[in-house]
Amino acid sequence: MSKLPSLVKIALQNQTHQASVASQRQTQIPHTSAASQRERALPAPQTPKAPPSTAESNEDAQGDEKSVALVKQPAVKKLHLGMFEIGKPLGKGKFGRVYLAREREHGFICALKVLYKDELQQGRVEKQVRREIEIQSNLSHPNVLKLYGHFHDSKRIFLILEFAGQGELYKNLRKANRFPEWKAAQYIAQMASALSYLHRKHVIHRDIKPENILLGIHGEIKISDFGWSVHAPSNRRTTYCGTLDYLPPEMIVPRTPGHSYDEKVDLWSLGVLTYEFLVGEAPFEDTPVMTTKRIARGDLKVPSFLSKDATDLIKKLLVVNPQDRLSLEEVQQHPWIIKHCQPQQRRDNKSQHHPEKREGSLHSRAM
């Protein structure tokens, strides 16, 4: 790999100057999901046949309808590891490692997530991985990380993911300690848009937190890690899951018959995320026992340095009764969001913070 051009450099160039070309190339990578196979498996062109003889015409007429269903389908290329050049590691999780990769035939830059089957079995998370693949492969939104396809060998499962050029949001937050309100508002607006899309498709994420959010090449939000997500057409679930600091009260102290909850758990997590973006820590952070008690009773203290509008949004999301929380549509129309997400306001904020310097430092770090 030392003689090869930097994959990171290629990725940045491709995604910055050839966005339209890259989007066309994305469709060229073979998918292994059933939906993608149906799209690719178009009937092969049929060559014209000579008119049937009189003796054969009756038989052919009777079999016409059956023969249509027997048109030969073109073979779908099987994905395998040899189709990719593997670059530098991008991240490591409990069960997976993620690498920068380039598909050899078309030069398509992506991220390759490698999961080891024995680790998944030991952690008893095979069902989660299967659900993650099923859900994420059917999602398409600018603020949701794309899953292009997947394949496996005897020991590993490989997920072909969209490459998020600016990496993990969590690392950016830890480096900055906390985000300025204009940046936090733009992130939350994108999160609200993505969650609205997920909920329209009856998908509840259930594990929204900075560690599960990436940043695209232009700094846009990319929701990732759908391991705890669920497709729930009934909009109600009962599983206790997620991360303690982000758990909603209805998971800790069930309030409905059957101890069920709905997509409004993501609204609570969005409120916690807003608070952490602006303050630098989760609002109920304490010992596990105290965190649980504080969440259950909605024991929230907002620092005085936050603006009135930011405080208002946080308090209207972190409401113990799920039915009283702001909807995602109301979040997107909240004065704090509108104030910081108008086009002119974005330009003014970016010019004040010299984005060209940040972009230059990003390129130097990546290469």
C-alpha cells in the first residue's frame, strides 16, 4: 500500500470535486440485498424469433404465458474481499473494525466494516447485526450513513459503508469540549430531519449519542450504527436498550400497560444530545444509580450561559411524559433552530470562524 496514492486524499478529492460522479458510481457497486438484486436483475434482451410453424403454433400459444416467466436473468456479480484495496483503519468498536477501502474496478471510495462471526456469537448479537443490515440497507437520507452492500466469508462479515470524510463527531466534541450554539443548532436540525425520515419509515433508532454519529466530507451529520434500531410498524416496543445517559424515563420507569414505548424515545435522546453539544456533558451524568433516579424524575439543571432559546428547546424535549415532548416538526421550526439555520446566518457564522483554516488542517491530518 505504500506505493499507492493516499486513499484518504483520493476520497477527499472525489467527494469534494466529483460529487455527482461519485453518486453515479455508488450505483455501480453490486449489492447483495434482495432489493438491490431485484433492481439489477433486469430481464436479458430477447432476440427476435421466427414465426412458429402451423403445427407448433397451438402449443406455443398455450405456453406463451409460462415462457415469459422463464426469461433468463443475468448473473449478479458476487462480492468478495479481493474486489477492494484496504487502506488505513478508521475506527474500532466492540465487535467491528472499520477500514478505508477502494473498490478496484471503479475506484469507488468507501468504508469497510469487518465483523468477526465468533465475536458476534460470543456476544450474542447475531440478531442485532442481521437487523442492522436489513434496516440500514433500506435507508436513503443525506444525514443517514449509507449501507451499499454486504458479503461474508467463513469467519467474517463485511459491510460496505459510505465513507464519512470528517470522522467521528464524538472526537470533535471532546476536542472542542462544547460546540458554539450556531454549530449545535445546525447539527440538531440535521438530526431532526434524519429522525423524521426514520420515523416515517417506522424505524426507531434507540441509541442516539455522539459516538453513533459521523461527519461527512462537508461536515454534515451522518447517523450510523443501527445495531439497536428496530423496524416497528406498530410503533411500540418493550426492549430495554441503549446507553444509560441517553435512556428515556419510559424505559427506566415503564408507564404503559405492557411496559411499551414508541418513537418518542428518540426525541428524549435528541434533547440529551442538544444539551451535551452545548454543555460538554450529559444532563443527568452521575453515578449509575443517581443517573437513573434523575432521569426518572426529569431532574434537569440547565447552565445559565446557554441562551434563552437553547434552554427552551432542551426543556421541551426533556419532558418526562413522552406525549408532552416537542415533535420533530416542531423542533425544526423552533426559534433557536431557525435563528441559526437561515442561509445568511450560516454564511456569517462560517466567515467568522475561518472555515478554510479548519479545512486545511483536516486535509493535513488525513494525509
